[in-house]
Amino acid sequence: MKTHRQSLIEVFARPLVLFVVGLTGLVGALLADGLWDGLGAALVGTAVVAIVWARIRASKA
């Protein structure tokens, strides 16, 4: 099996994006009302969706 050596950016790019999106959702939902509550829940939920998607993709491989 051939392995591909990944750089730090390749390893941490997706988790960093998920962190920023989730943090934006949390801060937005805490500081504002109305639209930000729903948007914040959706942004925080992106991490859950990404985990489920990765698990489904890994089980097919």
C-alpha cells in the first residue's frame, strides 16, 4: 500500500474550517437573536454533518 505524506495544512485544514464555522455559529447565536439563532444552529450542525458524512464514506471504502 502506497502512503501519501500530508503536510500540516492538508491535515488540519478541514478541522480548522469546521472550528471557525462552529465558533461563528456559537458566537452569533449568543450575541444576536432572530435569524442568528437559526443560522447559529445550522453552522454548529455542520460539524455533525461532516462527521456523519465521513463515517458513511469510510464504511463504503
